[in-house]
Amino acid sequence: MSHEWPGPDLTFRDAGTGEIIWRKEVNTGDVERGVAGDILAQYKGAECWATEDYKVYNCKGEPVQIDPKTKSFLIYWDGDLQRENAK
């Protein structure tokens, strides 16, 4: 979940309870957009990022080494259940 300033810039929450699992504070101002989706098969669960940070995090809040190509768009592209970063 990306947030407008002030507050945490990015939070990852339990879908059932809304409880914050982890949060990132970049402190650069308004976070315009954010996206979450299961785009990397090597990590369990969803990955996410927000425009003010542009680091991609796995569901544990650890940064992963990919470069997001767009601010907020994902697509099912090639017939499998893995989403791709659209560009």
C-alpha cells in the first residue's frame, strides 16, 4: 500500500486483518503510485514497489534485484499465473 505524505511511504499488510507486516519510510514526499503482484517466481508471494523509492521488495520486506519498468502496471502476458512488469 502506498501512502500520501505524511506517514509511512509504503506498507505491506495482512490481507485478512489489515495489520502492517512491514513498512518503509523514504521521506521524499508524496508517493504517487504503488503496485504489488507476484512477478518473480523465485520469491514466495507478492513483490511490491512505490514510485518514490523504486526499490522492489519481496513479501518479507527484503529488497530484490530487479528494475521496475513502470510505476504501476502489471500484466498477465504469456499464459502462466505469473504476472509481468508491463512496458
